[in-house]
Amino acid sequence: MQTLSITVEEMAKLLKISRPTAYKLVNSKDFPVLNLGRRKIIPYKKLEEWLEKNKSWELNYK
């Protein structure tokens, strides 16, 4: 069974970024996140779509 959603900490590990960077990303304007009370959940499918849509930042980052 495919994972439907992941936590911010799981996303940080998956993307190999720090926890503070993951929270900055999650709190950005167009990032797909569900706020459930104090908990933030990232729908896995939406994360994949967001990464595909925003992969061009890598070229501009250098």
C-alpha cells in the first residue's frame, strides 16, 4: 500500500534537507500541506507533483 501522506520530519529525511528547512518549505505560499490542528501533513502525491513542477529551481540555484 502506498503512503498517502507524510510528516514534515519524514519529508526532511526523504529530501535530505534539515528539519528547519523543511518547515520553511512547508510554510511557503504554494506548498501542498494540510494543517490538522498543530500538525502539518503533506499528501505524498501532491508533494511529488510539487517537486516535478518546481524542479527548475535547481538550475537557478547555482
